[in-house]
Amino acid sequence: MIQIGNTAVALDDPLVLLGGGLILLVLGMLYLSLRAASRSAQNLEPLIRQTSQLAQNMQQLGMGQEQLRGGLQHVSDAQANAQVQLVQTVETRLADVQQHMNDRLADNMMRQNRALTEMQERMKETLHGSSRQTATSLTQLQERLATIDKAQDNITKLSGDVLSLQDILSNKQTRGAFGEIQLNDIVSKALPSDSYQLQATLSNGKRADCLIHLPNPPGPIVIDSKFPLEAYEALRRAETQAQMTDAARQMRTAVRAHIKAISERYIIEGETADGALMFLPSEAVYAELHANFPDVVRDGFAARVWIVSPTTCMATLNTMRAILKDARMREQAGAIRKELGLLQKDVERLGDRVVNLDRHFGQAAKDIAEIKISADKAGRRAQRLDNFDFEELQEGDASTAVALGTGKP
């Protein structure tokens, strides 16, 4: 029990205990606050220093801003002055350019006036020249019309010749002769005359259009001319599918018949080559066969009958000419070898003679050199005699001088 004034307070009273606890709690919180304030004061010292430094920096920044403001004002003034000068310069240059443009325009106007005058003169001359040329052209046109009339007459005559050619091709015999003539012309241009025979008769009695005398192998080869013109014309005239099919059948039948005839007649074992050539005197027929009838071409290969056109025939004959040339070279190899031996002896003899000639040339050069030396010596002696002075003789040498008498001995 505690007596406070007139009031007695019991220590075990809950209110007393609660109040004491609150007082202790308040005191504890007050103590903690004081400690926190002390720490805060310690922590605020660096912040205060930083704030002071920041204030100094702000002051320096303000001074820099003032300097920047002054610099900007100076730059602005300089820019204004430069703009004024630029405007003045531009105005001056614009005035100069305008004056130059005015001068150029005036000069151009004068040039244009002169050019127009000259153009008018040229146009007058051109018109006069054109009138003369027109007259000349009309004269030439009349001459060309006369030439065209003559050409028309020639065309009319040529049309008649074409109709005659059609008549020739419509006849099988004349068509065969046409193919033979074309074949003869190609063969005569490609091969030497002694390497082929026209209208050659074989051992079986068949006559070939051309027989090429190739060496073994492959041996002599036959070229026979064939011209399936009716089947080709039917194929060209076909308009419907049925006509096209019928014309193709005729083409196959005609060409296969020619292939079979050549194979049976002109391929003779032991006498001719193991194959023959069928000559088509038309490039169009040859192209048609290879484009649309490859089976017929394969049948020719199987029968050892090769189909050629004028172009391919010329190429084949050129190959044959190379073969003939090679065969003849082999035949003449012995003679060529003998001639080469004689040529080698001639070359050796020539070499010996060149050596002898070189030796003679060396001796002649030596003799010429010695002659030159002698000539030089004789020249020097003659020069000394020419420079000889009689006054240089001494009195003691007078006995050796030749006396000039009166002519008596």
C-alpha cells in the first residue's frame, strides 16, 4: 500500500499496475525516440553537407546560365549581322545575275534573229533544191517504172518456167532425173572425179545412181535418189484428220518401199559396203520424215539404209573425202618415206656445202683483211713521200742527193 496525499494506492491494484505499465511504456518509447533523434541528427549531417554542396553547385549553375545567356546573345547578334550581310550579298548577286540574264537574253535574241534569217535562206535554197530533186526523182521513177515493167515480163516468163518445173516434178521419170542431176552436182563438187562412178552397174545387174569407191572397210557405197513427192503433197494438202491419217499412211508406205528397194538392190555382200544412202532432193521432205515419221527413219537404220538430204549429203561426202584422202596417204606412205629419205640426204649434202662455203667465206674475209692492211701501209708510205721536204737535207747528206745535170750522163 502506498499513500499519495489523501489517497491510498494498493500496489496489487490492477489499475495501478496498468497505469504503471503505461508509464513505463511511455518512458521506454520516449527513450527510443530520443535515441532515434540522435541517430537522425547524425545521419542528417552528411545530408546537410550535401545540401550545402548542392547550393554551391546551383550557384555555379546560375553563373553558367548567365554566361550562356550572354554567349547566346552574342551569337544572336552575330547571326543577325550575318543575315544582314547575306541579304545584302544576295541582293547584289541577284542584281548581277539579272543583269547577266538580260545581257544573255539580248544576245540570244540577236542570235535567234540571225539564225532565223539563215534558216529562211537555207529553206529557200532547200526548196529550190527539193524542186530540182523532185524533178530528178520523177525522172528516176519513170525509169524504175520502165524497169518494173521489164521485171513484170520476166516474172511472167518465170511463172511459165515454174509451171514447167511443176510439170517436170509431176512425172516420175522426169522427177527421178531431177534428183539424179542434183545428186550428180553435189557429188561432183564434194569428191574428186576418180573416186566415184555415176550410173554404175553392179554384179546383180542393177544400176545405181552413184557408187562411191571407198576403201575396205567399209568398201564401195551406193547413193540412190528417191523423191516421194505425191505422198508429201497429199500430206501438205490434208485438211481433215482422216485425210491427214491417209496421207501419213501413204508417206510411210512410199518411203518404206524405197528403203526396201535400196536394201535389196544395192547392198551386196563382198561387193559393196554394208549399207547404202537414200538421197532425198528436198529438205522439206527430209525434215518432215525426221519430225513426224521417226519410225520410218528407224526402219531405214534397221535396213542399213541412211536417208540424207542435200545438206546432210554434202556433209557425208566431205567425211568420205577425208576417208579417201587418208587411204591415199596410206597408199603413198612408202613413196613418201622414200622421198623423205632422199630429202634428208639432200639436207645433209646442203649442210656440207654450207660448211665449205663458210670456210671459203672465212678465207676470203682473211684475204680481204690482209689486202686492207697492205693498202693502209701503202697509203701511209705515199703520204710520207708527199710530205717529204728537200730543204731539210743536211750538208753532209749532199752526196746522197741526186744531181740535176744538163742532160749529159
